Amino acid sequence: MDEDNLNLEIRKFLKQVGISSQREIENYIRKKFSEGSIKIGESIKVSMNLSSEDGELIHSIKEDLKYTREIKKLANKKQVKNAFQVILDLEPKTIKNQIEMTEIEAPPFKEEKKALEFSKRLEKTGIDKVWIDSVGNVLGLIKGYEGKRNVAIDGHLDTVFPEGTDVKVRIKNDTLFAPGVADDTRGLAMLLTIAETIKKSKIKTRDNILIIGTVGEEGLGDLRGVKYLFKNNKPKIDSWIAVDGGGLGRINTQGLGSYRYEIKFKGPGGHSWGAFGLANPHHALGDAISKFVEKADEYTSKGPKTSYNVGVINGGTSINSIPYESSMLIDIRSVRPENLDDMELILKKTSEDALAKQNAMKRIGPNLELEINKIGNRPSGKVDVKNHLVQIVIQVFILIQQLMMKL
């Protein structure tokens, strides 16, 4: 029996079961909420039966989908009700913050100006403390009445767009248009509103809340802001909520992992006629790309989704010069860590094969050299959907949906 293939097929089946079941349950719950037959604090009993065609396999799963009293209790508090009204009242200010901060360029590694502006606006909300750490993250502290844990709420300062991009916001009807206006300047604007709402509503939380604007989320930033916070562990972070992405009502509990590389072929270079016969770095790079894509396509055609992309190619000085250097930047992504490692081996092997081939073809001069530099490592990770924090967020989303239907 091919155990690997069997496991793969089972995982594919369970993934389909999970996706379709979640969709059906969510639709059912929304329907019941709209009808008023389910209220916050109640529980719903669901079950699932698994059986084989011959009837020998029979397995039943039963679970209570609970909307805890914790959320019901919070939702009925006067301060929380007032907070929702404060958020609505602050919406023009939220939009103003979003527009004005969008119009501050913040490519990766050049977030300083936006960080300074974000910190000033955060200070004006009246929270307990605001500071910028040594790598450029902006942190704001709202002290809890116990203060034994730190819950971080994060939005990233940088945008994916390069320096010199026109970031002027255009407004058409009720929609804002500009590079970076959503990802993630909307997140930053929301953090400012959250902080101001907590202060104006005089809400006292048990745990400390850290409002954080992080650097280095996009491009080659390689999550340097977040990595620094967890490596430094000052302040210690017990829970982390990232406000990012373009979808309303969506909760991401799984982090997409990525490896990023710079592949570089180097040689002496020379004139295309006078030095003909030298090993050519461009030829090696082209062959490496061809070999890699062929093998990578085969590997990624099955199993959990894994992607690859050659995004940037550099090198060469003129049409009649043999380049002394040829390089590419490549991005590989997967939700499964093992797939990233497998793709790394494929990339290294195909690059080395291309190097050997071009060196064997040369007629004069020294061999080409190959450099493989790993310039990005974003590990994949997953939080169980049963995690308390995830369940609380789900319950809060349902509560908000219920409130929005009343507006």
C-alpha cells in the first residue's frame, strides 16, 4: 500500500468535507440569526456521520457550537454598547486618518515617516504609552486592570509599492482609490479608532492591549518587525491579532509560508565576439529557470497548494557584452512546511545542473560560479479553530452581524 498517496487522498477528502461543512453550517446559523431563532449565548448541537459504501465504516461526530455567555455578557454592557456608537461617530475621522496616512509613502525599509505620523496620532488618542522600538515598530500600551497578559493588535506600516509611487487618494462615490489604501493603511486607521474608542468609552480590560504598527511585512521585509518583537520578547506577547487583508468578516487562522531566494550566476564577462566561448551567466540562468519550472510544475500539480514565481531578473550591460553576472529573485509559497523544503531542494538541484551544463559547454576561460542566497523565510503556521481566541472572534463577528442588521 502506498501510504503517502493514501494519506494525500484522505486529506483531500477531509479538506473538501471541512470546506463544504463549514459553508453549510455558517449559512444555517446566519439564517437562524436573521429569523431570530438563535440568540447570543445559546448553543447549537450538530453532528456528522461518516460511512463507507459497504457499510462497515460507521463513525459519528457530535459537537456543541456554543455562543458563550461571555460574549452575551459583554454585549449587554453599557460601555460596550456605547463603544459601538463611538465607532460609528468616529467613522469620518477613521476615513480621514486612512486617507492622510495612505498619502505618506512607506515602501519596505522606508517606513520611518509613516511610523512617526502613526505614533503621533496614537498618542493623541490618550492611551497610556506610545514608543517606537529599535527596528521601527510603533507600540502603544493600554493598561489592563490586572495586566498579567499582553494582547497585541497589529497593522503593518509598509506597503508593497516602491518609492516614488503616486499615493494620492482619489475618491469616487463611497470608494477610496490609491496604492496601499487597503493593505494595510485601513488596518492602521482601524487601530487608531479602536484605541480612541476604548479611551472614550472608558472600557477597562483585564489584560494589557498593545496597539502595534509593524515594519517589514511586505516584499523583502521578511516580517522583520514581527520577528523582532517575538525574538526580543519585550514586551512579552501572549496573543496576537493582525488586522490585514481585504475581506470583511473573514478570520485567517493559518499563515501562508514562503521561502524567497536570490539565485546568482557569476563569470568574468567579456565582448560577445572577442570573448566568445566564455561561459555565459545569462545562458545558465535561463537554463536554470527552464529546468526548475519543469520540475516545480510536476511537483506542485498534486497535493496541498504550492506556488512558485520568478519575479525579478537582473544582469547584463549591453547587447554585445557577455554579462559578468545574472540573477533572479524567486518566491515559493505553501501552507505545508515540508513542501517548501522540497521545493528548495528542487531549486538548488536544477540551478546546480544548469551550472554544470554551462561550464561543460564553455570553450575558454574559468568556470561560472553559483550563489544561492535565501533572502526570505516566512514560516507557515496554524491555530486550531477551537482555540479560545478564534472562537471569541467568531462569536464577536456573529454579534456584529446581528447588530448591523438592526441599523
